[in-house]
Amino acid sequence: MEGCDEMKNFIVRFGKKHQETPIDFGDIQLVSNKVKGADCEVQLSDKESKLMRFFINNHKTVIPDESVAIGAWGGGSPDELEAYVGFLRQKLEYIRSEIKIFKINGLGYKICTAE
């Protein structure tokens, strides 16, 4: 049973959820499942967090719709993607961020800063 105890200790030490590196973008900072603005922060769901991280990491390009869902969380319907983009827009507005997520018809999505 000694091996089981060693495995339990390993899981306790290394099995904790991986903390993602904070990302600064425009007037926000994305830290794990939170978006921090100048004066406040808002909690994101896991899917919202992955989507925001994907948008920020690909901010220099227009990302086709199907590539967004696949790149952010492995796939999903266009309606699901549209809903989650809407949730992110509301949360960015709530923290008074100048960041905008645009839908460019026929091409895809683009995230932009006011700078």
C-alpha cells in the first residue's frame, strides 16, 4: 500500500488545476477565470475564459467562426458561439472596458482595443 500513498501525495501536489498565465490586453487583464478592469473585475465561466484567451491570443487576425469554437474549446454550434460571445461582450461592458469583439459577416470574429 506504500505505492498508493505515494500516488496520493503526487496527486495532491501536482493534480491541482493549472493556473494559467495572466494576460494583459488593452485595458484588461485576464487572470484564470476573471477579467479585471481598472476599477472592478468579473468572473468568467470556463468556456468564457477559454474563448477570451483564444481571442486575445489571436487578436491580430479575423478568425473564421468555425475556427473560433474549435480553437477555444474543441467545437460547438454557431448558436453556442454567438451566445458566449454575447456573454463576453456584456461582461466587458460591465467592467467598462474599451475592448470590443466584432462579428464581421462572412469572415468571422475580431477582438480590438481602443488603442
